[in-house]
Amino acid sequence: MFSLPASKAHIWGSRDGCRAWPSMVAACNLEEQPNEEREKGIAAHELAELVIKGRIDKPADKLNSAMGNGVIVDDEMVYSVRVYLEVVFGHIQKADKYGVEEEIPYEGKHVRVDFWAFYEESGILFVADFKYGHRVVEHVNNPTMLVYSDALWKHKDLRSRDYQFAIIQPRAFHKGGPARLWTPTREEYLEEMEAVKIARIECSDPNPVCRTGEHCTTCEARFNCQALGSAAASAVEYAYSNTVQNLPAACLRLELDLLRRAYGIMKQRITGLETQAEALLRSGQQVPGLRLKQKYSREEYTMTNEEIAAMGDTFGIDLRKPLAISTPNQAIKAGFPKEVMAELTTRHPTTMELSNADIDQNEINLIFGVK
Ligand code: SF4
């Protein structure tokens, strides 16, 4: 029997997700590969937990120190954890109950919930998911958080009637900002929860639907997936098929959308094949024309800052940096008044960037030649 981890529910459990994903991954019998970004995420969660549980005062207390998995805490991690903690501490102060990094039994396995808070009087259950990666995770209809809420409801004896879900993702750009809240109505919640339950049943069908989409980007089995291979082949064919150099302006947006989609599918296929080649090379097998090359981090001092500065002095060179101040955004997050900051800052126009705009009916008529 294959597993249906909540952390991967965006692949198997979303409305347009891939129901064949669990069996595909099980069939590939994959060994977990080293993943630098995943390790950084684990370290960021550990850092946040240390502060919430009062073992250190603030994230910066661990700056330049190694976390449990050896990842060194840098400025970016300190900043990201602070953003997450701002949300979490707001709930810790007001909620009747809360939990941090809890393992909760669910469907014969466990789910690990980053943070939850429960308000007895209103019956609101708040669930937060801290994401340290760069890939944008949508907060609305997020199947992973729906599974978390179901697990909490079943195993924590919380008589929740309403739900709030937050994705906190300081390193990914999203128009909604780094902390995004989804507050479904009761009907919306039940409807989406039902969709996840149906997806769970469809995954155990003897012939589950293999459906390509954005979710293939994080599928471990994509190197071995016929459906993705076919979609990528069609994308390659499409990319080669259009030789028109000067498309009419009205068709440019449509053509760009089609090629961007084809590019996304090809990218997923390429990264899938790269993963396969890497796995073979790591296990000691030969892959003609490819090899693994050792990469190195930036050069780092092996002495303390004070010792390095003193060494610089002996050569008559001042290695100390001039005073660095926070960016306007960091200052506002630290509590600097936004209105005062508006008086102190300005924005200079830089380059022009192509972006999608809403298309109105006249433009649709123009594209399809409707008079
Ligand atoms: S690559 Fe995409 S379609 Fe293929 S198994 Fe993975 S999620 Fe499903």
C-alpha cells in the first residue's frame, strides 16, 4: 500500500491533482536524495521552534551557528523566521490552546503541523504552515492544510466550527505578501474537505488518473512518467512548429501563454531526467557524457570577525564594514511608522517589464477576428 503524505497533498489531493502520483512514486522505489533547500527548511523550522518554546530569546541569537542538521543560520533565515514568529506570537497571546511542530496521527500515519491555535468561544481553528522555499505555495484551497485541520479535529478534540489557514512564505514573491490568510466559509471548507477525501479514494483506484500540471514540478517520479514525457514531447513539437516571425500584435499574448506553458512542461521533464542521472551517478553507475562535479560555498573566514579585523590592522587595511542599516521594509517590520517612512523614501523607475494584463471583450474579438 502506498502512502498519501499530507505534505504532498498539493500533488495528489488538489481538485486537478494527479491521483496516480502515490503509486508512481511507490513503483519507482526511490531513495531520498540530498537536498540543500530541504535541509535549510528543516533548520528554519527548528530555529522558530526554539524561540516559541523559549529556549532562545530571538532568532538572531543563533546567527552564524549550526542547527541540528549542520545548516548555518544566516541573515535570510533570521529574517524569515521573524516574519513567521510575528504571525505565531499574535495567536499564542490570544488563543485558548495552541501547538507547535506537533506530530498528529492521521489515517494510520502522522502529520506534522507547524503551528495551530484554537479559540474556544468562537470555535475558530487557526492552522499555519511555514514555508522556507522559493516556490510559491497557494494558500486558498490548500489541501495540505485541509488535511492538517482534519487531523486536529479528529485527534485533539477541538470542537472547531470555523477555520483560518495561513501560509507564511518569506522567501517567495507573492502579490498577497509573505503571510497569506485563507478564511473559508463553513460551506467552502466542507466542500474542499470533501474534494480531498474523494481524491484520497481516487488515489486507491486500480487505474488512477495520471494528470500533468504545475504539481509535476515537485513529483519525485517525473523522470519515469509517461504522461509527463508525452506532454513534454508535445510541448517540444509545438515550440518547433511555429516559424512565424512577425505575429500580429493581437495574437502575441496567446502565443506567449502557449509557449510559456510548453516551457514549463519541458522544464519539469528536464529536471526529472537530471534527478535520474544524479541518482545513478551517486550510486556509482556511469552515465555517458555526464558526471557529478563538486561545488564549493563562498569563501568564509576561519577566525572570528574581531580576529580578522585585527589581522587587517596589522597590514594597515581597515576590514570593518561601514555601518549598515535595515532596508525600508525591514524597518517597517521592526515597528518603524509606515507614514514617516513614506516621507524618507522614494522609488526610481528602473527597467520596463512585460506583464500580463486583463483582456477585455474587444480584445478577445480582435484575437478571434470577430467583427
Ligand atoms: S510527473 Fe506529474 S503526471 Fe507524472 S506521476 Fe508525477 S505528478 Fe503525476
